[in-house]
Amino acid sequence: MAKLPMARLPSSSRSPRELQRERMSGVDSAWWHMSRPNNPMTIVGLLMLSDAPSIDSLRDLVAQRLLLHRRFLQRPVHDSEGDHWQLDARFKIERHVVLRRLAVGESLRGWLGARCGESLPGAHPLWQLTLVVDGSQAALVVRVHHCYADGAALIRLLLVLSDPEGGAIALRREPATGQNSPVSLLDDLRRMLSDAQAAVGGGARSEDDPHEPTTPAALVRRLARVAIVLGRDAIRLADLPDEAHTPFKVRPGLRKVVAWGDALSQGQVRRVAQAFGCSVNAVLVSCVASALGAQLSAKGHDPRKTEIRVLIPTPLRGMRRGAALHGNHFGLVNMLLPVGIANPVARAWEVHRRLEALIDTRQALLVHLLLGCAGLLPSDLRTRTLEALTTKATAVLTTVPGPPSARSLAGAHIEDLMFWVPQAGDIGLGLSILSYNGRLRVGMMSDAAVIADPELVMQRVTAEFEHLVPLAVLLAKQSHDHD
């Protein structure tokens, strides 16, 4: 592959100080401070490649495409003025795009699990791409701290780095930079309120409208209007009861383990969902619930007597920055997972009902605003607020739509794709659902103290779905005969 030209920093009319640092948004700041030694808030992605590109061609590709986005040349810093993004004066691409050859007897899954428990070095931008070579097999492991981007933004970054299968390499134009970064505390609050008004139907004006009021009094009035709309959901969130104790509620340690299930045909999952009369997500989440219920049974806990609460990242309707390549533009909702319903159809319907019920709430928006406000608070108050948002859940469960067709990276075919979501606070389980090129996969990151062998859980997810297929065929036939 021909070498691509190294990227230069985009030109800007801003002052040298503004070029060196930008204020972090409250939401990004909250995700940064959510990291703990036993739970680093790092999103981990895995791209299985047909062959290994040269490390030089990969570095050139990253420089030419990724480094045009200023955020990936910056690191988060905290000082007397608060949290900021600051350019890394000692940035070296060799530090962030590295080659790793696995030793004899070393497995990709084991090596990957060890990386999930490691924090990225804070002296430099918190991301790293590792080209892992194991004999004739190759993979790209992507690690990015959650404060840089949410899952959807990372998929868009993948699209920037990769090319349609069989297509010519498309050189990306230099993007406009910095224009979405808050420049003051009031600007950050105005953005959050603007998002809130758009999401609750408050008729928010454009962020670029020069007539938009930004005075403290105007912000207070807008906040009051939003608070009235969100009040009911705030009360519900505050009144959430604690979960019943299960073997999954164990304080996480330092060792993480990962697994991913067999690829499922997206078309087949859709046909099962249609036969059951529910959504694709409900079918997959129902299979996850069944697998976790079986795991509880194996630990001597009756799943019929309990339900576990999961945090589900949810896109915010009406948010204008939802197509950004960095930043966190989502909220969280709480859902009880019915791990004790044995009937697969009844369980799928119940999961579907609960997911649909969450659509009618504004809980995701509320949590997004709480995170944004928490990121602006002093350290002690911020810690207590973030803990309050995460202590009443057992797992994080996220679904991200990946590229619908095959892609290539630096000339290598991307054969498969998976990612793992980090966990906040003392949560020890992370479950991820990702689509790619007509297939769906479920993955799990677990603290070893919670579930030591997540591969067994993933096998149960696959087995549960395989049990649903003939049942769906029967239901579809009965529906056809009835018509």
C-alpha cells in the first residue's frame, strides 16, 4: 500500500492559548472522572483482519484521517480553571499505533482481557490502536477512553478510517475543528439546555442563533421550564429501589475477562423477532437474560426470585450533535432484566414491553443532564453524584449498529467486528451487541470476581437463540395457516 502523507494540524484563527487548550464539556468531564483503578472507563474494539497491514501503512492512514480530528491530539487535564482538553506537545504516533506479536501459547482473548483492565497513560491522549499478529492471523485492537467518544461516534470514526470493500481509498477533507467545543461554563450550560429543550419539544433555537439569550437569568428560566417537564422522571429515578443481592453484585477487582458469541444472521434474528411480534433488540436481550439466569442457577441462586437492573445507553432524540466524531451524546436508562422467565416467548414479549416503556420516558435525557452537571461540580460532590447514578445496577448493556456492509482497513479486509463497553462504579458486567455486514454478535466484559468465564455465558446466548429458531418457524406457520 502506498504511504499516505502525514497530517498537519489544521490552521486556525484562534489565539495560541485557545489552540493549546479547550474546555471539556460537563458530560465528557463526568466520563473522564468516572474511571477507577478497578474499572477504567475505556471502550475496547476488535477488528479481525484478513491479513496484517504493515505498521507504517497503518500509522500513515491514522495520521492522514484520524489526526485531522483535533480531539485525538489532545489529552484531558485538570487545573485550577477546571477540566480542559490540552494539546500533547510530545505527541508521537508511534506511541498510539503499535505492533504486538503474541508469544507462543498466548491467546488473543487472554491478551485482550488484560488490556481491558489497564488504564491508558494519562500523560498522553487516551487512545491506542494495537495491531496484534498471531502467526498468520491479524487483528486491530482499539482502546479509547469514554471521555473522547461514545460507541456511535467510534463507529463513525471506523467509517472514516476504513473504506468500502473493493472500493478505492477515499481521501478525507480536513474537517472544521473546535467549533463544537464549549468555550465557557455558560456556553456549556447553554448547550445542555438547548439539547434538553429540543428533546422535550421546547422549540430550541439553533446553537448558532446570535439572538439566543445566554445571560444567567435566561439560563435559569430555561432550566426551570426543562425541570418542570423532567420532574416526574427525576422522582422516579430517585425512588428506584435497591436491587436484591445476587452473585453478580460483587465489588470488582483488577482482572477483566472478555468473550464474544458466535455470529448470528441478522436476517434470521429479524425473522424470529417478526414471528414473536417484538423487536430485534428484544430477542437478543431476551437471550442474554436467559443466559444470565442460567448463570445464576449455576451459582445456586434461584433466578425466578429476582431481577437484575441494567443500564442501557440511549441516543437522545433531537440532539443536533448526534453525528459528531467525538463527544458523548447519549443518556442512560434503567431496566430490570427478567432473568427468571423460563418461557422464551413470554420473556421476549416482556423485554420488548419494558424497552418500549422506556421510550415514553425522558430518563435518558435526565441522566445526560445530570452527568453534564456532575462534570462541573467540585470533586466530592461529583463523586457522590456519579456513584448515585451507578450503584443501583448490575450491568451495562449497549447496542450499537455497525457498518451494514464489508469494509477494509489499510488494504486488509475487516472480517469481523466486536467491541466491549466499560462499566462504571462497582458494576462488574458489560454486555455489547453489535451488527456488521449482515451479522450480529453479543460480547461480554466481566470482572473475574463476578463471572470468571464469560465465554460460557456467550455459549448460552447462542444456544438460547438456536432454540428460538424452530419455535419461530412454528409460530410463523401457525400465523400463516390462521390467515
